[in-house]
Amino acid sequence: MSSREHWFPSHMREMGEAECLEALAAHEVGRVAYCDDGGAVVLPVNYTLDQDTILIRVAPHSGLARHLRGAQASFQIDDFDAYNQTGWSVLVRGEASYVDSGDLPAGQDPPFAWAEGQRTLHIRITPHEITGRRLIPA
Amino acid sequence: MSSREHWFPSHMREMGEAECLEALAAHEVGRVAYCDDGGAVVLPVNYTLDQDTILIRVAPHSGLARHLRGAQASFQIDDFDAYNQTGWSVLVRGEASYVDSGDLPAGQDPPFAWAEGQRTLHIRITPHEITGRRLIPA
């Protein structure tokens, strides 16, 4: 028995869509995921939530831009507490599409990218499924 | 201009494989990702690094078990510092396979799952590609 295994395991429970959207609204870094011939690619990005869709900003000639042109795309966020062995995660599955500048939300900051580079292309992930789960201390 | 945009953007640099493996060895929670008809699925899991492969433990009748039987699978870890707008991420792409109990590493704790449930099935992700990138303050 590992020294850690005397802890009681945490309970898993599903998060409702409203709770998932609340978590998405409260954060600014997540992971975009897409599939290519080699399987799943998962990359961190800055994002904003725009009316229940995910808005990210990428460089026009990047791999992300190439793979997220009218394609299936997923988006994931999570957070953990190693001491309490708890955490939560939200998974958004949907379709990615390029966004015309006229369709960007007015009066709201665009997703601000921490990384350098000309990230002039906006991509929207429109969910068809939002699920989440939360690990709660026993 | 957003109030945040006066920060200088961070520099992105590639991480070498040794640096990626060092990061993988130093953590215990990551995300396994696979593809199904709806695109990419990304789910947090506890893991251990076993001789440059990723070892996770799942419930035998779970969706993860069903999708990771001799299939392409990716694994991702990252960490961020929102104040400094820096961070790093590592992406492992490879093949998942079920592990016989005789093939588990001796003298090493199996991956300990925070969540409750009978996670009796071990799955190994054997990388064919390990990449990482780091955002460094300007």
C-alpha cells in the first residue's frame, strides 16, 4: 500500500451545463484539441467565452489555423488540488470556424494571448456538447 | 487596448525531449486524449512515468478502457503562471495498450487514482513523439 492510499478516494460527480459554463467564464487558459492522422493534438491557448462559444486567437499560418478551419474541435479546462486530491474538468466538443472581424463581440476584449506572435485570426468553437466532472473529497 | 496588453508578450521556445521527460516525471496528473467520431476527447487522469512510457489506471468497463485498447492515444501535461503570463506544456503522442500485471514496474507505486472506483486495468501509452513548449517572460 502506498503511503498515499490511506486517503479515502474522492467522489466523482457530473457537472451540469450551467456549472460548466460558469467555470469556462471564470478562466482564461484552456486546451484546444483536434484530431489528425496521428491521433489527438492538445495545445494550451488563451480564450474567452462569448455567448456560450469559445473564442481563441491564432496565427494565420499556424498548425492550429490549418486544422481548425471548419473542423471538429474540442476544448478543455480543469483545475486540481493535489493536497486534497480533488479537482474538476470541463470538456467542450463542437465545431471550429474562422470568425470575421465583424462577428467579434463588441465591447469585450478579444482573447488576449500571452505568447508573442501576430495572432490575427479568430476561431470560434461552437459546442454541441458540454460535459464536466468534479472530484469531491470523501 | 486592454489593460493587460501593455505587458510584453512572452517568448515561445521548444522544449527538448529530455526536458519534456523531466516534466513528466515530476507530475502526477495529466490528460489523456483520444479521438472518436465526435472528435477529440480529453480527460484528466493520474499517471506515472515508467521508463519513458505513461502508465494510467482505469476501470475495466469505462469509456477510457474501451477507447484505449490498442489505439492511438495522446497524453498532455502543462502548468501556467497567470501573473507572469508564462507556462509550459508537454504533448506525448503514441499508442495505448493494456498492460498485464506481470509487466508492471516492480518496486514502484502504480499510478494512484484520486477518484473512487475499481481501477484495476492498467494502460500504457508508448510514445512515438514527445514535444513541448515553454513560454518565457519577455
